[in-house]
Amino acid sequence: MTKETLKTFINKYYLGGTIESVKWVANTSNKQLITNAITEDKNVLLKVTLNNFSELEDGELGINDTSKLVKLLGVLKDEIRQNIIRLETNLLAYCLVTKLLMYSM
């Protein structure tokens, strides 16, 4: 997946820092990434759907601090892949990884 795709999705619900905590729902059969969100004052309710997206496996992913996620994405290269660590059926860790460029002198 590309960093720009994720940033575009995040910016649609983040609203400049208005909404921090959301749940992403990935559905590979529909090729969608969906989130529903509401502002703390409950004045804005929204649903954001990213179509033609099948890079995350089916499931739900809680994002507690979107501002930190945006900062972390800022240091990654353009192409991002995911690493998921499980113990049986329980998700232990979810990592976004970018290719590191190594130069030898």
C-alpha cells in the first residue's frame, strides 16, 4: 500500500485533529477499508469508505491516537507493507514497515 493512500483515508475522518479514536474495518471481499466516527461533542457523525483497497486482511483495527499515527507515517517511505503477529487467533502486534535504503561506502 502507499503512504499517500493511507494519509488520504486518514485525512477524510481526522478533520484536522477533531477525531482521534476510530475503528478501521477491512473487508477484502468487498475491497474496502471503512471507518465510522463521531466528534466528542457529537455534532458530526461520518462514515469514510476507501474502495479498491485489499492490502489489509479482514478484521478490525482500533486507532486510539490518529495524530501519532500521522506522525509515524511521516517518517515512512512511500511504499508500506504490513506485518501482523498473532498468537493463535489473537492479534499481538500490528506493524507498518517500509523499505530501508542501505548505502555502502
